[in-house]
Amino acid sequence: MSSSLPDDVAVARIRLGRATRALGHAIAGHHASTDVLDSVTADVERLTLLLAEGELRNRQIERPGGDWGPGPADGEEMFSFDERPISGRAAPYGLDLRVVRDGDEAVGHVLDAAAHHGVQRVVHCSTVGVHGHVSAIPSDETAPFNPGDVYQLSKLAGEARVREAMGNRPFESVVCRPAGIYGPGDLRFLKVFRGLQKRRFPMFGSGEVTYHFTYIDDLVDGLLLAGDHPDAPGQTLILGGDGFYPLNDFVALVAAAVGGRPPRVHLPLPPLLLAARLCEGLCTPLGIDPPLHVRRCEFYIKARAFSNARAKAVLGFRPRVSLAEGVYRTACWYAA
């Protein structure tokens, strides 16, 4: 986590965090007499009061490399900040734990809570990623499942949980599959915008692979319709913008919005994929967040092109924001 503190203070906080974690490990992993435990308790309480006399902090939610970016996919490790007082993210007993997301179980808990609290309808937000790379252009909700990573697998497992609940729980349910979400508040495409603004964005491959974009306001409209429309229960609906575009077109729109220029040179894909695999292979065992993920490279590779016809017919879904307008609004938000 980056810090606005002077370097010596930031380093001192990291030292204190490390010492506090070691204390937690010693408490959890070793026997001690009552006298020793009472003595340590008294010292810790005294030191706690000493630290509490300081001014309250407003910690920045950033990593050394910038913003947090997208959250980890199922099966990926979650990393905490260097000055943390315990090991892992809120790990009990100060133990170093490997924490992973489990989308399947998470959806199960939501469905149980919905039944318990008398919820009338559950709208499950999945992803078009459950279809993976599509060969039919455009594809629809009946396209074969082809999840390509643990995130997409967890979304597909979550859909299965929701379908099991259909007709077996005292509430209605709808499955929505958004495509390529972007807009103010999103950080996934930030590197594209900044890279093109600085004229440093690398284009790998031909750039002709199609991608389906959905502006956040249009997605919210679709989810609200799925929650209210009488014909929505029991449906599986793709929520996407009108149309899909080659990456070259998207990059050209972004470049125009940020005052940059599309890259003239297209680099080969194999070296990029090899570098991503090497990064993951070297960094993951060391507990380091890889600077390059294989699944992030799929932006250049996998076709994402879908039809929103069913959502239009069932919900009256009508995307309102064109890709050009959405890119412009997003660029303004990034620049603010």
C-alpha cells in the first residue's frame, strides 16, 4: 500500500506491523505461564494507549503500483498491506492464510438469506465470460459454456445454484450476464486510457478481435428492469450495449477522447503470453501479485460478441449510451 507519510515513518510502521505479527504468532503458537501472559497483556495495553494518543489516520486505498484494480478471481490469492498488524486479511490468531474467493458458496449464502428474509426476487449478476471465446458472431444465451478461468468457472457455478433455487425457494430469480462493463468508477480499462494518453499503450495481435462493451448506466437500467419486470423471473438474459467492436475501433475512440494516438505497431502475441506465464510462475509462489496475468492478456485474444435481443424482447431493455459517448464520459471521469 502506498503512503503519503515520510519514508522513515512509513518504514517504521512496517517494522511495527512485522513485530506485531510476530507477537500474534508467538501468542498463538507457544505455551506461556499466567504471569508471562499477564505481563505481556499489561505491556500491550500500555502501548495501545500510547499509540491511541496519535491523530487518527485516513489511509489511502492504493497499492504501490497505483489503484487496486479488479478484485482477485476465485482461486487467486488476496494480498494485504505491509504494515498490517496480523497475517493475511483479518486472519484469525495471526496465522498466515491463503484466502480465496468461492463464488459458488457465496451465491448459496445469498440465496439462503433471501429465503430467510422473505425476499421476493433475486437478480443474479453473472458474466458473458461463462461462454468464453465465442465462434458465432453474435452469440446469445444458448451459446455453449466455455469458461476460461476460475472467475468464469465460479460465475457458472453460481448460475447453477440460482437455477437449483428456481421453483424450490419462496422467491423468483433471474440470471443476468453483463458484457464488458466500463464507465465512471471502473478501473479495469484505466491502463488503456492512460497508456494511450501517454502514447505508450502496446497493441498485441491484429486488433481485429471483437469485444462487447456495456456502459455502466445501461447495465444498471437492465438490472433494475430484471428486478421489476413481470416477465423476468426464470430468464437468463445477456445485458450488453448495442453492437460489438474490433479492438482497433475501441482503441481509436479512446485515443481521440484522451488526445492520444492509436499505436502504429502491433506486437506479436506469443511473447506476451509467455511473459505472463513466467510472471505468474515466479511471483505466485513468493506471495507477490504478478504484474502480468494470463487472463488479462485475453483482452487481445478472445472474441466477445453477443446479442441483447432477448433482454430487449423480455424486459424492454434499451441501451442509451453509444460507445463513443461512453468512452468520452469515462475519459472525463479518469481525468477528474
